[in-house]
Amino acid sequence: MKNHRIVVALGGNALGQTASEQSRIVKTTVRPLIDLIEDGNQLLLTHGNGPQVGMINLAFEKSGDNIPFPECGAMSQGYIGYHLQNALQTEILRRKLSVPVATIVTQVRVDPDDPAFEDPTKPIGSFYSAEAAQQIARETGWAMKEDSGRGCRRHVPSPLPQEIVEIETINTLIEAGQLVIAAGGGGIPVIAEEGGLKGVPAVIDKDFASAKLAELVSADLLIILTAVDYVSISFGKPEQEDLHHVSVDEIKEYIKAGHFAPGSMLPKVNASLSFVESGSNREAIITSLSNAQEGVRGKSGTRIYC
């Protein structure tokens, strides 16, 4: 079996809802990842931060200190990265392996003209009444929208990633044989201005950022971990069919037919496509954490190829 350079995208919801819960959960989470290393593969790890960055933002909001959202993203990268790094190092030592682990606080450049900035769609922070939301919008300029019938929340844009700012550092660590944790939560969104980079209040989709990272480090495989073992068509219906090996052309037809939910599987499929089509001999796997090793071995999961 060929050894691969693999970017693994771990969902933020798989890490728990509190600091103590996350610290406990990651000890189990990292075991299938170290299994991949024991098989001879080189890993880079990314992760979501939805619940965690929301908690950080809410804590500052309640304290009366509305810290800028990019800083909340940076805090979540350090907080989650610390727990993952510690758990990975512990498991590596337990198995008597020799793999250094490093977490990189990662900025991701986005296009200031991305259409997403005209239509903020990602809810963050507290719920407010319609009147309170209107007042907040007047005072801050935030986009306040109704969310799921529970009140109004601040919404921020979700632009596409254009560049991983710290890619040179990441590549240097990879070439030195380190297990790198990077682009947490999709990365801290920044835009290029004269003289430097400026953080912007936005949320970059974790799977698209993972695909961009996988492209820039010349990975062989992108593994997007989710709650199910396979991507399915006709999901939840009697005729549901799990997809195993599926070509780019086939998956595009399934997208056109509307088989994948926009807020769930569709972004994962589109991110996989963007990586697979970014170079030759690149493949993506969408599966569950417990099936990651079997997915790389070709025995489980949905593998997308050109």
C-alpha cells in the first residue's frame, strides 16, 4: 500500500461543547489519526471551531468586551490546538513513535470583493429580540438576522479561501517530518491592504480551507471527517444508496440532481472536488473518524477521484 501525505479535516462538533469535555474527547479522537501514521502516512490536521468560537465570542459579549471576531478565531485555534497537540503527543509517546507535533496559528487571505461579503450567512453570538437587534445594527453596523425562529443573531460572511498566509512555515515543518495542526476553524480571515494584512469578521468554511491547504502542500489525499460513514444519494429515503468510489463527473451529476443538502454534505462534496481537480493523482475521502484508516485502505468511505 502506498504511503500518503494526507490532510485530515476534523469537525468542530466532534470536539465537545466545553473545555473539560473537549480535553476528554480528544484523547479518543486522536487514536484513529495515529493509526494512519503507524501505517506510514504523513498527516496534517485541520479542525472546525464552530461551537468553540461561538462560546469565546459569547463570553466576551457577556463581559461587555466585544473583542473583534478574528481575535476570537485566533483564540479558538490556540485553545483547540493545545488540546489536540497534547493528546496527539501523549498517544505518540504511548506507542513509542517519534513524531513532533506543532500547532500553527493560521491566517487565510480572502478576496475583499468576494460576493459573500454582500450576504452574511454565518450566525454567531447571542440571540436578541427584533427591537434589540435593530438597535445593535444601528450602533455597530452588524448584519442582524432572524435565526431558526429563536430570535435575531449577528451574521458574518463566509468567503472562499484564496491563500494560506503561513504556508511556507507549514511546508518547512512538514518537510522536517512534523505533524502540523493548521488552518483551524478555516483560518483567521484576512484581506491584503497596502502595507500588510487586516483581519475581517468572517468565517471561512473549514472544509474549503482544508482543501486549499491540501492543494498547497501537494497532498495525495484529503480526508473530510463527518458523522456518517459514506456520502449517500437519496439520503434518508427508502432508496438511499451509499457512494463508494465515485468520479468527479459522477459526483457533479449528483450535485445537479440536488442530492446533497446545502448546509450539510454539499460543502464537503464541493470542497473535495476543488482539491481533486487542483492537480493530478489527487483524491478525497469523506467518511467518519472511526473509518478513516479503512478509508485510506480503500475499504470504507466515499472516495472521489478524477
